[in-house]
Amino acid sequence: MITKTKYTQENLNKILWDAADSSRTQVDAGIYKDYVLAMLFFKYLSDLSKKKHEEYKKRFGSDEKRIEEKMKLDRFYIPPKSSFDYIYSIIEEDNLGEELNKALHRIEDANKQKLDGVFSVDFNSESTLGKLDERNKMLRHLVKDFAKIDLSDVNDDIIGNSYMYMIERFGTNAGKKAGEFFTVRNVAHLLAKLVEPKPGTRICDPCCGSGGLLLLAGEEVEKQGSKNYALHGQESTGSTYQLARMNMFLHGKDSTRLEWGDTLNNPLLVENDSLMKFDTIVSNPPFSLKKWGAENAEADKYKRFWRGVPPKDKGDFAFITHMVETAKPKSGRIAVIVPHGVLFRGGTEGAIRKHLIEENLIEAVIGLPAGLFQTTGIPVAILIIDRSREKGGKNENNKDVFFIEASKEFKANKAQNILAIENIEKIYSTYKNRKDIEKFARKVSLEEIKENDFNLNITRYVDTFVEEAPIDIKANLKELEEMEPQLQKLEKQMNEYLKELGIK
């Protein structure tokens, strides 16, 4: 029985997670999430469609033909025998997975422009979900649990946030695979603030995962009282790309342009045979990606790698290079998460880094704590790259790099460290004020960086050494002297216990 209720964010998060978690069997968390999130999306579409149908029925009575015509003109259309309620009505059928697949494909076919291919999972897969009895048991649990939830009156913000919450919860259980589909929300929030997108901005994430970082960057524009921005993203993993599409739809961002493909070898965000240019780029690309396509870089049709081709087993600078080349000349801004090796490694990477510094593009380097991600325990950094500092840009006279050493700015947690609100605010306000703070932040001239062979290692510029208090030998000796009688007493007692046990 469906519960009609006005959900709070916290309440809906809990209900949805409980429904998802209680149905899980032996399926790996990284795979199971695709099924649960597809089911959630299906239920949401079905509940909204049912609500619309009821509204039209009040207006047009029993004129089903007219109601159907109106339904087809709405944001999306659920054809006959394709709703969640229909699937619930045949829940005891042996071919439940097959029927689910058919229903979802009918929805895709009826909404090709917006939803074509969005349900990429196979609800009838023996290799993933197990043999027929096992599969049906899991699917029936899942359908029954979601049948109890009415999503017809949930606004875009709440359902969208719940979707992101579910992704993050699955990420917690997915271990190293988590980095493939999402960036920890508090880190993403900091990144979105630092990139400072403005109204009218064209925002891009070339490694968008499930789209959370893009949405948070958009939120930063909305905080300024404007909804005038456009989101663009590309993702290489098919199932994650479909999660991103659902995520955008649930947040009411139907016009977002998302592409499925390899950004480095096949960039698809193009217009007029050229790479699209963006005002704002925000990203958490894969760390030190091996086999990223170095062998194809010199022949790149867009000539992105003119500063040098990064090593074949470390794709960090390949992603950075792509972002710089797709940021608008003289105005585009980039905030990107990188492993610390990007700051100091030599060879071709050192040459590319030198080029970027000499072009005056690097505005800030921010060191974050270790243990913020499920995928790695290493500390990471954020690079802020600002093309308004290049020749001809409005900030071309800013000839320094601002370093923030924020490795101690975290709240310890059992599973992983987190950036609390106060940590985020401290880092962001320090970045905005751009003032030196002892052992935390420092503005460094390009000359000094050149003297250090273009090394951007943060601790070269921000001294974090804390002198230990001098040892008071006299006080320590006195303390030992005072403890001596107590130690003798304990030793005597111990000897007595050992005698009783026949050991001594």
C-alpha cells in the first residue's frame, strides 16, 4: 500500500535507502546501484505520470483519448503497460525481469529525445542477478519496497538530492570503484565554490561521472539569484553516463548536454568542428590514468597537446591540458583535483607544468587532507587555473601563485576523513582574501617558483614545521624519582602473584 506523505529530505533519504538495502542479495554494490537507481527513476516517472493523468481526468472526465493526447505533450510520456503499477500487477509472473525490460524500453521509445537508452541495465540478466528464482526474489522485493513510496508530490530538489544521497551511500560500499561514478560531496562542494561560476556561464565537467559536481557548480550560480547557466559533461563509462542523465532529469535539468565517450581520445563536446569553449570547468578526473592514449596525442585533430605529450602511464596532465584548451581564452576558469605528483614530477610533466606557469595560468594550489576518498588514502590537491591571467586577459598583471596548505583541515571519521562546513569555509575564505597566513597560506611570486625549477610542491612555499617544546630533563628526573616507591610496590605485588601461581 502506498503511503501518501509529505517527505522531508532526511525522511525520503532514509526510506529510499532502506528500500534499496533490504532487497540486496549477492550482487556487488557497484553493480547493484545501477538497478536500484534505475528502479527509483522508473518509479518517479510513473508516479508523476499517474498524478498528471488524475489532473487531466478532473478536467476532461472520461475522455481517455483527449487525456492521452495531452499526456503525450507533457515533459515525458508513459505508454500503456509500461508504468510501475503495471509491473506491480504482474509481480508474480516468472518472466518479471523480461517484462520490466520491455516496459522500460517502451518508455525510452516514447521519449526518444530525452530518455533514449537511459535504462541501460538488464533486469533479466542471469550473469548479474542470478538464476530465475534468485533473480525474481530480488526483483519482487525491490518492486514491493518501492511500491510503498509515493513520489508524485516530491519536488525536483528533494528527489534530486535523494538520488545524490543514494549514489554517495552506494559509493561508500563500492570501495575503489566509487571514484568511477562520484566525487565525495563535501569535496565537490568546495571545488564548486572555488571555481566561482557566474550567471550566464557555460559550465563543463569533461569527466562528469554521475553529474554531481556539475549540479553543485550550477547551484553556486543559483545562489546568486540566477538560473541562467548551461551544463555540459562527458563520461566514458556507459552505465555511469546513464546515471548522470537520470540525475539531470530528476533535478529538472533536461537541457543539459551530456556525451558518452572518451574525453581524451574522442572529445564529443564540439561545435562547428572545433572543441566547445567553456567559461567554467570543474572536474575530478581519474588519478594517473594508465593507457590514456598517449600514442594518439601527437595526431590529435584539435592539437591539444602542443605543450608536450604526458607519459603514457600517467594521464593527469592529459586531462589538465584538455581543460585548458577548452576553457575560454582570456576568461575561462578551471578547478581540478589532482594527485600531488602533478605538482613536482619531472620529465614531460615538468615541461608542461613549466609551460603553464610561464603562461601565468596557475592562480592557486590548495593541498587537501589525506583519506577524503574511498578510492585512495593519499592527500590530493586542487589546481585553480585562470585564463584571464594570460596575455590580453583582465588579470594578466597578477604574477603570483597562491598556496594553501590545508592538509590538517578535516574532521576525522571512521571510514574516511571529511571536510566539515567550517573546513570548507576556512579554505574558501583564505582563497578569496589571498592574504598570507603563517603555516597555512602564502602568495608566491613567479620568480621564486622559477628559482625552485617550477616545482609547485606546497611545503616548499608554506612552512609547516612546528618546533617541539624543549625537554625539561630536571623535571623528568624528579617525576621518575617520585614514581620510584610506587614502582617498587607494584613489583613486590607482582612477585607475590607469581609465587602463588608457582611461576617463581
